[in-house]
Amino acid sequence: MLNVWLERLSEANMISVALLLIVAFSVVQGLSRGFFISIGKLLGLLGSGLITIVSIFLAVLGTLYLSPRIQQWAAEIKIPDLELNAWQQIYYTGTSVLSESTLVRFIVILMVSYSIIRFILGLLSPLLPLQRRRPLRMGDRKVTSLSRLGGGVIGALIGVSRCLVIIIVLFVAVGLNPDSGFSRYIESSPVYRESAAAVIEPIAGKTVQAKLPILTQIVAAEMDDILRRKYEVIDREIPSDIKGAAVKIVGKSNSQEEKARLLYDWVGTRISYDYAKAENYEKNRVWHEQNPKDTFDTRLGVCIDYARLYAVMARSQNLQVRVVTGQGYDGVGGYGPHAWNEVYIDERKAWIPLDSTWAQSGDWFNSTDFSDTHLRESVL
């Protein structure tokens, strides 16, 4: 019998089970506390919700006031032309993002403002009419059967309120990434599905959830922009040995395309792929960050390291260059995360792609089938 129950439990949707358990637990709490203590808990929950709503409202107003002023302050900060330590890199990357990224600036200011306001209002919460001067305890009065029944009803209301908050979070999560396996699992829960249809969708409508994936794309673009600015700050100072090597490589060449080609050949043949670094990330999700100087000194790196070193060397020779990230063909019918470069050639009036990571397996300098094997996603 026990095995049958365990098997049925394993087949049940855990989202539904969790939501029902929350309601059941709240009802049991209400029955044990009685009506008066339970109503006090409910009033406390309502008071906390009121504080949260007021905090969010005031934080939004504060953010709208502070955002343009912080943007102006951040825009006036200039990155010095010297080697930066780790803390300076973080500081100048942060100010650059605050200056240029409206979304990130708004979110950061909103979170800080909300935390401060919520803390202050929390200190003032005892003054609210919904807060008891002295919370009732279990031994303060005898809990009658009628009181327990009333407490159970109040407990059910508290449980439903808790579940509603969780359902709203799940609704947003599904909207942000509707095609994921986790989202499909959430939507397979009848409790979630019926609750969302009855409570959230009539208020928010299908349009809100349909637009949430667009928000995901916007956030992803902002994260790419943060990464780009991070590399701009870190790679801003070009080490003298890298610049000296680039000067020797291009020699007396005056053609931009020839310079780009010579640097491509050098990086592609002098740097070896760091299989240990790639494997450590794939298996253990441990990423070893390195800058172009590390790649130049060790002669080891993965695709992003090739691309960043090439970009620094190309910039030292006054070439317009950028690092591109996306998907690269793996040779067995699939694609995986990859990075390469694009260089602007005045004579062509166009950006040409090149992949120094793959240089030892073929000619990937503006090759005709480059777009067939490289799926471009973003520019760092």
C-alpha cells in the first residue's frame, strides 16, 4: 500500500502538491492558534502587504527623480589612461553602465530605493492600525472549538494569499521563458492553471504574458551590453609588449585588410586552444576569466580569449574591430557557444568576419561560407 501511495505521489505534479500543502499547513496553523491569534496574523499580513505596496510606489517616484541626475553624474566620470586594478575595473564598468543603460540604471536605483524605504517603514510599522501593540499568544485565552473553526477559516485565507503570491511569481516565470521545460511543467499543474486563469489573467490579460518574452530579450541585450562595457574597461589599456608584437606583425603594411589578415594569421597560429579550461567549464561550470595579456603570455585560451586578444592587437594598429558572440558549427550537425571578430575595412566600406580560433583548421578570414557556420547573436 505504501509503495502505491509513493508511486502516485511521484506521478503527481509537485507544483500542485506544494500549493495544496501550503493551504493545508495554513489551515492547521489556524486551527491550532484559534480565531483571535489567526486574525492577528492576517492583519499583520495585510499590514506587511500595505507597507510593501507603499514602499514600491515611493521607490518608483524616487527612481524617476534620481535616474536623470545619476545618469548625468556617471556620464561625467572618465576612465583614466592607466592600468586599472580589479576594484577600479568594477567601479568604471558600473559607472559606464549607469551612464548608458536606462533599464539597468532604473532597476538598480529602484532596488536600492525600495530597500531603504522598506526598512524605514518597517521601523514605523508598529504605528500602523493593523499592528497589535502586543501580539496574542497561545496561552493568553482558552481556545474553544468555535474559535478553532474560525481560526481554520482565517488560516485558509492566509494560505490562499500565500499561494496567490507564488502563483504570480510562477506566472511571470512562465511568461519570461514560455518554451522551457520548467514552464511547461508549471502549466501542467491544474491548480496553477485554474488559479492563474481565474485570478491573474482577467486582470493582467494574455497580452501581458505575451509581452514578457520581449522583456527577457531586452534584459539579455542589457546583460550583453554590461559584458561589452566590462571588456571595454579591462581591455582599454593595451600592454606595451602586445602593442610591440602587433607593430612587428603588420610591418610596413599600409592596407587595413592586409593588417587584419596578418594579425589573424599570427593569433591563429601562435595561440593554442585551452581544452582543459573549456572542459572545466563544461563539466564543472567553473570559468577561469583571463585578459588579453594572460592569453598573450600563456599562448593559451578559448574562443573568447582569441577574440579579445585579436581585438586589442587590432586596435593598437588603429583598426576598427569588435568581438562577436553567437553559435559556431560543431561539425556533427549542431551548434555551440562561440566568439569571433569583425573588422571594418574602409576600402570595402564593410565589416568583414574572421575566426582566429578556427585558423588552424582552415581559412576563416572573410570566408564565403562564414555565415553558414557562424550564427551571430550579439556584439561585445
